[in-house]
Amino acid sequence: MQNISFECFLTLPTNSTQEKSCVFYAIIITTTYEEGGNVKAINGGIDGKLFEELLKINRNTNFHQLIGVHVAELGKGYAVTKIEIEEKHLNPLNIAHGGVLFSVMDITMGMAARTVGKQVITIEMNINYLLPVKVGEKVKATGKIVHAGGKTTVAVCEAYAEDGRLLAVARETFFNVLD
């Protein structure tokens, strides 16, 4: 399924004073694709070829498929991924193993780096787990780039439950392999 809207600008003068001021309205171009069967991926404004390449990376990366993480949205400097917690993700306490959220957030921030043209490897990452996640819960991770330099890139990420509870926050520093 593809949903494309066109960019449009409308200027409206105000009548409150003799000075002319303008209000601009813009519609951002977004494209929605089916990804992973039931998850839709939204292009938040990056080049279409790059968008397709990143979706392909997600589909073809064995580890992404092993844990079940799917790209939900990609835009310049940010990425959103989703995962549903399954039995295979649980630790002995019957909550999601911390490594699952860690991996999802690492993947999310890595995808965000790729939206600004960075191919990266992790130097370090830290995470604060705030709430446990149970089987059947859907998690959405949103990562964004806060620094994209010549040698390193830094990103932050938040993971939320479907009901809006903040589950974890993370920060990651990457080494830029290629610019």
C-alpha cells in the first residue's frame, strides 16, 4: 500500500494591521509500505532509494528477524521500530530479558544513523530499564541522532509500551565506518 501526498504551500494575509504577515501550511510527503506482514513502515521524508535499502537491511538481517524487530518509520535523523514480546524473549522471571530491549534500541539508533548517511559500529551504549515488559506487550522504540560528526555519531532512544509507559531510555556512541 502506498500513500503519497504532495507538498503544498498556501499564503494567507492577516487583516489585523496594515503589515502583511503570512501563515504557511505544508503537507509532508510520506509513503507507507507493508513490512513484515502486518507492520507498516512510513517514510518520514528521506530519499526513497535509501528508505527501500534500509527496509531491505531490516528484512535481510538474520538477527533482526530472530528477535522479531521491524522498522515502523524512518525519517532524517530518526528511526522507529516495533517488537511484540514473545515467550522466546523472556528471562527466568517471566519478563522480557534486558538484552531484548537493549538489542531493539541498538538497532533503532543504528537505523537512525543510516538515515543521515552514516554507516556505524557501536563504541559504547548505556541503558536505563524503568519498567518490566511482559509477554504479549508491544514495544515501540524511537531513536534520534543528537550528533553526527566526522568520526563519531551519538544517538538517544526511548522505548514505550503500547499504553504509553516509558520502559527504557538509552544513549549510544558510534564510530563512523564510512560517511
